[in-house]
Amino acid sequence: MRARGAGAAEQPFSLTIRGSRVFGTVMVVSNSHVVFSGCTTLRINKRDGGVDTATIPAEAWEKHDDGDDVAIAPMGELPLEWSIAALQWEDMFPTPERLAELNVGLGDDVFMLGRFVGHTGQQQNQPLARFGSLAMMDGERVKDGRGFLVDAYLADMRSLPGFSGSPVFIAIGAGSYRGVSGSEKEATMMPFYSETIGLLGIDTGHKMIEHRVLDCERRKVEPAQYVKQNSGIAIVAPYYKINDVLQGPKLMKKRAKAEAMELADPERGVSDIAPDDDEFERFEDFTRKLVNIPKKEIDKKRKEEG
């Protein structure tokens, strides 16, 4: 999926919120600076090849009340020919307790999927993966590309024009030692057969650094002149800022209205889609869920059984 308009194109992503509907409500997530600069048309891959487009008007998007660079809009009914893999929010949304238990912090692996302007794909969208590490936790506010002071993570992962709106994931590797103390003695070891991947947030841009211009003999040019360059540090709006918008009264009202319209349709059927996962996939899903069970719950269960 790609957002474009006003001569620019960026990389939003979609997620699903569970509700009274059979398959939940699909949302598209992007940045405020993308949406409200005119990039409201989505370029979507089709299952049989090629692309389709859909425009979501600016008034349909909801932004964060505190000015954080997040914008979300409901997508409505999705055509069957669209190839969209929406993230299941309840499965990908971390909690502060879970992040603390896994001792998520500086140096942990992160990655994002976005649009590389040097090769975006002509026949279909071709997302590019970029990898790095968590460089600074949220806490003290960061000045973003709009000049706003916002809550953000910083990642040592080069973000380029076109990656705005890309989902940023945290990856906890299989077999690694975790824990709130950070010591091997008290840390929990991740199973070797599974790893944990969660949504850290959404890419909003990158930090710039300035260099003084020098002449051919490496002397400072007078009057002083400067050039800016990408520092390689990406600015990531935290996952909880996305949740703020999702749980906001305006978007909740839109979701409730959409679900009520569907439930009120007497002619609407239910698709009979059989599960296509095999025994291994079911086992893998079980182990992922097991890994995501907080350690204190496991210890409590063992104590009761003992």
C-alpha cells in the first residue's frame, strides 16, 4: 500500500481492530504531515497483479489531539481483489508491562517496511525493509520534522523520504536473555523455537545534522555556511500514540456506526472461509502465544500446580 498526492508518495500501513464484526474493522495508519499535505490516495496491490487506487478524503482521517504525527482512517469494505495483509492490533500492540518484562531497551533490533524512492515498483508496490537498533527510549520530548516537540523513540536506522508512515517493529530474538534486571542470573531466556515481534510505532522522519562548509584547503568558509545531512537516526512515534487515536471518541464513533450498518443489513451473508493453517502453523501459533504470556503468570501457575 502506498499513499500519494501533491507530487509525493509515502508508505502507510493497515491494521484490524476486533469488534462485533466478523473480521473486525480495517484501519489505515499514516502520518499527519503526509495526510494533511494532500497525500490521501492509496495505491494498493491486487491479488492477480497490478494495482488499484482508493482515495480517503482528508476529513475522514483522525489525528492525535496532542499534535503527535499520527493519522488514522477507517477503510470500509475491502474489495476481494485487493492484496492487503492488515496487522491484528490486539496481537501486535505491546503493553508497557510486556516491554518492561522483556527489558526492551537500547540496542534491541528494530526494522521497518517502507517505500524506497529509488525502486518503488511500477507494476506493483515493492516495499523495502530497513534494519537497525533502538537508540533512545521515549521520555524527553524530541523535535520532529514539523518542529513539534513530541514523545518519540529514536532508532539507529536510516529513514529516507518515502518512509514516512512505515510501521516500525521491535524484534526480540530467539534464545536471548531478557528480564527487568538485565542480569543473566535473573533474566528470562527466550525459547530457541520462537521470537517475539511487536509494533514499536510509526516512522515520522529523521534527525538532521549540520556541517560547516570548508574550502579546498579545509579552511572554514567565511561568512559561515552550513550543509545539512541525514544523521541516520529515525524518529518513531510510539505505539501508544496510535492507540490514543484508535480509542479516541471520534474514531470509536465511526467504527460503531460502520458496525451498526453492517449488522442492520438483513441481506448480508457470512463468508465460509476454512482455515488453511497446517499442524506446524498451529503449533507455531501456540508457541508464540506461550512466549507472550507474562512470566509472573507462568510462575503463579507453577506454584499452584506445585
